[in-house]
Amino acid sequence: MFNWFNAKEEKEFGLQLAEFVIKEMPVEITKKKQDKTVLKRHKIMQQLALKVVEFKKDRRLNVYKKAQLGNSFKWRLMEESFDAVVASELTNLVIKELG
């Protein structure tokens, strides 16, 4: 039962995902609307989704663990000055992929 609330791995993974996004999608790219940057953002979002699918493949994630993962991901992006709308959009993608 106590394992149900142990979300340490999920929080760490959320931070790792955020670091991946921060590295691959600097804040400046999220503000541009050019075709080239839109394609790059789309590619990064696909890679992000694949990382989430791989992570959840051998884990049973309950609601609490999913929430902790999403929360650590979103707040790390917000710390790096990502726009709240962009951070929410990316977090929604992650949560959606978690199922």
C-alpha cells in the first residue's frame, strides 16, 4: 500500500523529460511560428511521446504517480521561463501518453 504513494521514479522521469524539452526546444523556438520551427517542435513532441511510452511500458502507474510526473515536468518547464500555455500543452501530451 505504501508503494502506491512512492512516486520518486516518476518525479525523476518528469524532470528528465523536462530537461530533454529544455535542451531540444529552447524558449525562443516556442514563440516562433515559422514552418521550420513548427516542424522541429512537432518532431520533439513525437520524441517526447515515445519516451513516455517506453517509460510506462514496464510500470504500473496509478493516478497519484501520473500526477506527480506531470507536476514535476510542468514546473521544471515553468522554472525555465516556458510560457504557461506551452508548458500546459506539453504536460497534457505527457499525461495523455501515460493513459
